Amino acid sequence: MFQKLDDVEKRYEELNKKISDPEIIAKQSEWQKLMKEHALIADVAEKYKEYKKVKSNLEEAKEMLDDKELKELAELEYQKAKEQLPKIEEELKILLIPKDPDDDKSIICEIRAGAGGEEAALFAGTLFRMYSMYAENKYWKIDVLNENETGLGGYKEITFMVTGKGAYSRLKFESGVHRVQRVPDTESSGRIHTSTATVAVLPVVEDVEIEINPSDVRMEVFRASGAGGQHVNKTSSAVRLIHEPTGIVAECQTERSQLQNREYAMRLLKSRIYEQEKAKQDAELANERKSQVGTGDRSEKIRTYNYPQGRITDHRIGMSIYQMENFLNGELDEMIDNLIAADRAENLKRGTFLEL
């Protein structure tokens, strides 16, 4: 571990010089990449400096223990440093866990109704409301990019952007299949139905991270459908973008302006292409280095919302919460904190450390 820390410290000092170099600052793309790397290792490097200082204090105090005049003071310093070192070592281990470079980003979230017909669509609406209230609690902004609403107020699918620092770090573990067990409003006999909805959480990517050749993108315009009053179906403001090399499609129809819809659709397209590339890279990693919590498998059943028992269970960490109303009103932090802790513990167990 300490060899790794020495390497991090050396790289940190190199980056400090580079990001202050006027020639590199002039090359914005290169400078931004270096700044991102600098931010990823800054906490580790500063904590390692603290560790070395405390260790030095321990050694100095140990040498002074034989001095009769300084013995009492030396004993206090020695004991203080001795207690601090193990705590700082544990903090260093956690800081050495590779930080997801996407953690500080905003997100695009896609919710799709799965098995269960109209009840699945209503559940998709419940999940959208839940994430909207969570975002509101965090003072994040929400913009709906695309929606396909049903007659009863549910959604066959809805795509929205959550803008706020750290949104991805808090919501990335929501990707997967969410299952609900409840008596539908449409069910007269009172039987419990099981329905599902799929959630996908994508980081919003910047131009510097992914480049798309404009000639590879085909744009189609069409008339928006759904809620929207007189404007709907009168102008072709909705935009669909097709990335021809990959076949990935993104569309937006919620804004009145075709230009705005195109901008949002392009953001969604870039995020989907980025996610695909990231999935390929993750698949190439050895199995023992993959997270046991999971952040991207849309086919993985991750959570069950059992209404009759008032219980939400996350199957990845075996945790249940019996506060259904609060949870659905956006109080997700307890579950999210435990998912993050489980992911961190798994990385510590595997000894997965930061790579330079």
C-alpha cells in the first residue's frame, strides 16, 4: 500500500506543476484531463502527507522519552500520535479505493414500464415521483426530456435529466429492475399483483470526454405527442437523433423549441454512447474486480417494494426498510448510504486500489 502511496504523491506533485504551466493551460482539452486526474488523487496525497507528519511526530516523541525534562510532554505526544496513525491508515485505505470519475456528474435517468401492463406504467410513475422528490431534497434541478404517458397517469417510459453535483454518485446504484407487489387500483378483486419497471442511470458527459462525428448523426423531426395543449401536433419540434455507427437513438419532445429538443437529445445520445463504451471496458476487467453491488445491469432485479408489508428490500445487500411512505417521498439516503458502504467494503476486501 505504501509503495502505491509514494507513487500517488509523486504523481500529485507532477500534476501540480503541469496544471500551472501556461503552455498546458492554453491547451484546454489537455488541461481539463489533467485537472480531473489531479482532483481524483488530491485527497489521497494530502492525507498521506498528514500520515507522514504524524509518523514523524511519533518517532520524535519516542526519541524524547529518555529525556527527563521532556518525558511528560513526550509521552503525551507519543500517545496522541500512536492513536492517530491507525485511524489515518484506515482513511488512506478508503481513499485509495478507485473513485468513479463520473461521481460528480449530473445524470440522465430512464424509467421504463416492464411486466405488468398498466400497473407497471403506474409504478414507473411512482418511481419518477420518488426520484423527483429526492432531487428536490438535494436542491437538484430536473428536466423531463421525453415521456410516453398512459391514460391513467402512468408512464410507458420517461427520460429526465437531474442536474446537480454528485447526482451520479448518489443515484448510480438505482440502475436495474425494480419490482412492486401491491393491489392495483384497477383490480376489483383485491389480489396482489407483481409488476416491474426498469431504471437506467447514465452520467451526463462533456464534449471533452466523447467526440461524435456530426456526419455520423442523422436527425429526424416529428410532431410531439402527449400533453402540451394547442402546441402539440401543430409544429414538428420533436427531435430524434440516430447515431448510425452504433444504431443508438435518442429523442426529445418536451421543449417547444426544436433547437432545445436537439440540444437535449444530443446530450442523451452522448450519454448512451458513453455508457456503451464504459460497459465494454467494465466487461474487460477481471471478474474479481467487478463490484458486487452492481451499477449497470438492467436485467438485474435489485429491489422489491412490498406494499402489503410496507417493506422495501434491496436484494444486493439484503437490506429492508419498513418506511414505505417516507421512501417513496424521496427519503432514499439510508438505502443509498448502505449501498455505497457495501461497494466500498467489497473493494477493500478485494484490495482494489487506485491505478495511476
